[in-house]
Amino acid sequence: MNSKITLYADQNLIDGIKSYAKKHNTSVSKLVMHFFESTLKHENPNKTIPSKTSKLQGVLKGKISKEEYTAYLEKKHA
């Protein structure tokens, strides 16, 4: 279940993060959520993976090189 959170920040920071989110085709909410998840993961690395994330486990088969992933991202965001 999603809940609402209110954050206060400098207007220049808010404008910058909104621009970043738009450029990367995501939302500020998702960026904040990923930041919090990453922070908590580093705080407690043995904690279980969230259910939404665990559903993605095993989707990518094999290894992909950094160059292949970079090319994919460049094509996606071109």
C-alpha cells in the first residue's frame, strides 16, 4: 500500500530534480522511493528484497557487458 509523504526543499533543488525526472522518463516519487530503498539496503544488506523487486529476479538471463548496457541506455534515451 502506498502512502503519501511531504518533503520540503529549496525551490532550485525541486526544479532540478523535476527536470532530472522528466529527462529520465520517471517521477520524483519514484526517484525518492529508489533513494530510500537503496539507503535502507545499504543500512541492512541482509534484509529481504521487496516483493515488487523480487518478481524481477531471474528476468535477465546470462551476463551483459557494460558496453552493451551503455548502448541500450543510449538508444533508449535518444
